[in-house]
Amino acid sequence: MAKDNYQRIWQTVLLIPNGKVASYGQIADLAGLPGRARLVGKALGYAPAELAVPWYRVLRSDRSLAFAPSCATALQQRQLLLAEGVVLKKNRVDSSALWQPDLAELLFKLQY
């Protein structure tokens, strides 16, 4: 069961477009797992490398990076987001980068 949920989460994160971000809670909702934001974080930690899940596009609900500002993972996340043109100020992403799936994505791409 948990593996099925992880698959749903990974597939949802793979839909986040280049240069856009989503929150853990938003991913949980879109994966059909409302209220399971922490499960999203756990699933991202177990994502197989061959799937190339863009974990760095998933942030806290306040648009901040989920890691301590000076840790290696936060620096990597920051670097990857900047490379995609995402604007960061004080470890928070500008609201213009928020992913808002359109109706076609909601109906035809999301699997839940």
C-alpha cells in the first residue's frame, strides 16, 4: 500500500514543470492523499534515482526550502532551482513560480 502511495507521489512530482514549484501539501492533494504532506517528504527520500524525480521543486507551504539554510541539501536545492530560473529571496521562492495545474493536467495527467 505504501509503495502505491509513493508511486502516486512520484508521478505527481514528475508533472511539475521546469521552473515551477509546489508544496508538500499540494502534491499530497493532487496525488489523492489529502493531509499526507509528511508522506510526500518521506516518499521523495525513497525515490529511485532512475526515475529522476525533481524533489527540489517541492517546498514548504510558505514557499521556503525544507532544509536548514546552510546544509548541503539546501544548497543543492537552491542551485537546482536557480538553474531553472526560479527566483529565491532569503530561501523563499517567489510566488510567480508556483505550479497551478490547468484543467487538462488535472483531468488527463494526474493519476489518483
